[in-house]
Amino acid sequence: MTHHGTDITSDDGSDYVAVTAAGQLFGLPIDRVRDVFTVSDMTPVPLGPPEIVGLLNLRGRIATAIDLRRRLGLSRAEGESLLAVGIEANGESYGLIVEGIREVIRLGRETRDHNPAHLSGAWSALSSCVHRLDSELLVVLDVDAVLDIRA
């Protein structure tokens, strides 16, 4: 199935929800984001992988909370207000815990680049590409790779 005019739409760019973790800007493809919310109550999961920090009640659905800092191999920052991005995958609900949520941004091909060689192995495995912005680098996360946590 081919679509005529594909080049025109691809030049329009892609929309990302911009989030921060460990002072780094990350982009989540907007079509994977269900909602954005503040975490008010989280039930810890004993003996789970360190990236899974608990279970959330997301409008009546149980969502697995994944700490993005820990998923990237960083220590978790303590004492911050917890923000989360709601994501659905394979019929399951997830809350990706981040430090900050910026805005939805549209980025075109002109700023897109392959992952830099110096990007750490863990980060490289969890990202699909980068966008070079005026003052910082936005790392586009591969949502399925981020959610694929092996216990």
C-alpha cells in the first residue's frame, strides 16, 4: 500500500513529547503517548527489577511504573515530584517516570541524525536517533525497547 505525497508528509516532521531525565532531553513519539500525569500514589513492587518502581492506578487501570533514570543506568533522583507519561503497549499500561515534561515539538529531517558514536551502550540501545537542536541534543527513545525489561 503506497501513499502518494509521502515525501511531503515526511518533510513535515515528527511530533514528540519532550521530557527530561538526568538533565537530558528525550523525545517520545507522540503517537505512543496516551497521557501525562503527576504520580500521586504508587504501590511498590518487591523483588522486581530496579527499573520497575511500582504500580500505578491510572484511571482504573493498573500501570507498571518504569523509572527512566534507572532504565538509562542512572541513579534515581530523590525527593522530586514524580511526573509520568502514560504509554500503552501490547495491551498493557505503563507510566514512564520522568523528571520534567516540556512540550510537544515537531522536528523535521534537517535536525535528525544517527546516534552519536559516544552515546553510551545502554542509551544507544534505547534510542532510535537524535535531533540536534539549537542548544541541546534531543534523544528520541525507542518506546518498545524502553519497555522491554528482562527480570
